[in-house]
Amino acid sequence: MTRPQRNLRARRATMALGALCLATSIAVPIATAQSRATVARAADIAPHGSTLNVMAGRRATVAGRVRPGIAGRRVALQRRGAKDHWSTIDHATTAAGGAFAFRFRPQRTGSARLRVAVDSARRDIGRLNVYRRAAVSWYGPGLYGNKLSCGGTLTPGTLGVAHKTLPCGSHVTLRRGHRVVRVPVVDRGPYVAGREFDLTAATREKLHFGGSGSVLVAA
């Protein structure tokens, strides 16, 4: 009389084990899907309210939000250097709603691209320009057709600057008011005392610059 009961208990145990295996096999994909949902993509990083054009020693900011809006996520601010090498310069943690902010005071002038990294996602923020004031003049008319020290010929449409020591082809960012232009070093000069850069006529026009004076330079 006990044998049927043993068989029934065995069948019930087998059914329970099968149900457990089925529940486990369903739970694993669900957990995996949930974990994937929290891994940031580039589109999940939304920058806003950044201040990237500053004088040396003044405060720059990089701000934004990571979706979904979870507090406690690690955010890295990265800067592009030579040979397209990116290095992390600061870390932040998201607040409620996924908001993050970096605030810093760059001391050295220059220009470099910034990006924000969350998990394996990267989002370009733009170019950080740290300026100083430099005395400049311009040249062009009467010299068109002359050879440039860095190669090529000076024309009315040549964009660039002349500098005594900066490597040929290196770029400088110039700003006058709200006008910004980024141009290469194409020539040597200026040879007037007290002036650091000579703008080509085309560069001068882009900046709406007068005869001589000063502009903001990030180089």
C-alpha cells in the first residue's frame, strides 16, 4: 500500500524541480535584461549648461544628465591629448535624477576636446578653450602670391596666422567678442615689436578685427 504513495511523492518532487528550473531559466534573462537597461549608451548622456570658453584661472563647468535618472553613478571627465590619447581629469557622481556637474579652474591656456564617460559609453562635450590676451596685427594686401614659410602661397582666402616659434600646422583658437575661429600656423612673424601674431586677411575678416590691437588666444 505504501508504494503508490512513494511514487506520488517522487512525481511531485520531479514536478517541483522542473518548475524551479523553469523559473530559474526565466529569471536569468530578466535579470540580464534589467542589468543591460542600466548600462549607459552615448545617447543616455545629455550634456547641458556647460561653460567651455574661459580665461585662464576662471571657472569652467561641464554639466549634464545620465538617463535613466539614477543617483550614485560614476562619471568621468576626459580630455584628448596628443596622438588622440584620452586621459581622465576628474570624476563625479550622479545626483538624484542622474544629474552631474564638473567645476574647475584651468590655469594653463590651450584648447582641447572634452568628453564624458559613463560605463563604456562616451559623449563628446565640445572644445575647452582657455584664453589669454595677445597683441596681434594682420597682413595680406601687397603680399599675395608670396610663399608662406610653412609651405603654400598666400592668397586672399588663406586662413591662418604667422608666429615666430609655434610649429607649422599647429592650431590656435582666436576669439573677438562672440566670434571664434580656429586656424593653423602658416607663416613666420610678426616682426613688429610687441606683437605676437599676424592674422591673414581672411582670418581678420572672420573675426571682424581692425588694424591692430588684441584678441583672445588659446594656443
